[in-house]
Amino acid sequence: MGRHGLLGGGGRPMTPATPGGPAPEPGTVWLNRASWGRPGDPLVVCLHGITSNASSWTDAGPRLAELGFHVLAPELRGHGESPRPATGYDTATLLADLRRVLPAAMDVLVGHSFGGYLAQEGVLRGVFRPRALLLEDPVSHQPDAATPTAMLEWDRLNLPRTVEGTLELNPGWSRKDAAGKILSLEQVHWDGARAAFAGNAPWDQRPAAARIAARQPTAWLLPGTSRFVPAEDVAALVGAVGQDSVVTVEKAGHSIHRDDLGAFTALVERLHRKAAGR
């Protein structure tokens, strides 16, 4: 199945150019992006997780466009159709890549999994200035390099490479979601993914939760059981940012935007309204 068919709903991969813009930072690459909706509508930027790509948003992007948003979904280096260099997977360079293809200001910034880590780092480092922030089961704490290395190796060897197998593992997903996941596993540069997910460890963004939430309306969207945000971390998070900022979807898995699209889009809308003072 081709990439254009996977995106559907008006989404299109593109490599943006910025004639007359600032000179790119050394070592950065042009990232592929997918987009849905109309430029000029409220902008939602979606950052995918490790080993994923813009096809992660193949249902969410078109739905958000139907709701009146313009959606941009970049693909990190080593993922999807973006370049696959051997180096440059440190956090600073990953953020510099994103800065080349995204505006600093946006209405809602969404970060899923490792994308949630990058979203938080981008806000803390001043790369992103969103009016609202949605962190979907983010990897806010990575205590060592061994754990993410083992996770990626298990995924490489064991995740299904068929639609039926992917749906058996993720019964809440659509067939397009499943096909997109298979494509992402075919396209990912595994050495690059390891360099990003394990090579930047250790990190711990948990102490910064209240500081992040004070900058803009922020919500943490979590599954009932999360390997990245365990129960004790949820309790501490609620204490730091308040119960209203922590939304749990009990029956969802790690990819809540795939398992419960309605809950995901409703939270995007809620954050957008809150940021707009409505």
C-alpha cells in the first residue's frame, strides 16, 4: 500500500521549503510532513512516538480537519520518509530539525510517547510556544539506556507485520491505523531509533510538570495502565498539576488517539477552547 493511500482524508506528505527564511542550523535535515485541513485554521502539530511516523495520525488528522483544525505531522529523522542519517539523534538536533519545518507558535501541540518527551523539551527550551499542550502517554522519565534498548529490540523482533496481527494486538484500531503501523516498522531506521530513544537517556521531566503546565493550558492523556506513567507517577502528577489536567481513558492502550479517537479529539477541542478563553 502506498503512503498517500495510508494518509487519506486529504493528508499529503511534503518536504517544505523556506526561501528567504533563516539559514538552517548545521547538521539538521528537512523532515517530511503530512498535513490535513486548511492553512489558516487553528494549527495542531502532532509529534509521533519512536518507530512511528505521520501515519500514526491517519485517522486523527482527517478528523481534526473536519473539526476545523489545520494539522501538521512531521516525521522525525530516521522515521517515515524523512532522511535517515547515521548521526544527529540527540535531543538538541531532533528539536532543531523540527524547528526547520514548524512554526514556533501553534494553537495545540500534541506529543505522543517519545513525541511527548520532545514536546516537553521543546517547550522548556523555548523551541515551541504552543497556546495549549496535550501530552499523550508521554515518556517523561527514562531512567537508563538499557530499558529502551530492550523495548526496541522486542518491538523489532515481535511486533506483527500484518494488518490482522496488528488488529489482534490492538482491537480498537482501524485497519488504516494497523496498515500505518506496519509501514512505520518497515521504514524506521532502527539504529537511529535506538540512538534517539536510548542514546538520550537518562532523563526525567517529572519535576518540571507544574512548570510546564503553568506556561499554557496542558493536559496529560493517559491509558488506564501505562508502562511509561505508572500509578505512583500519576498520583504525583495529579498533585502537581491538578486532577482536571490528567485525563485517563481506562480501556485504551498506549496509542489513545487510535484506541479512542473521540476522547482524543474532544481533549484537543477542550484545550483549544481553554487557550482561547472560551
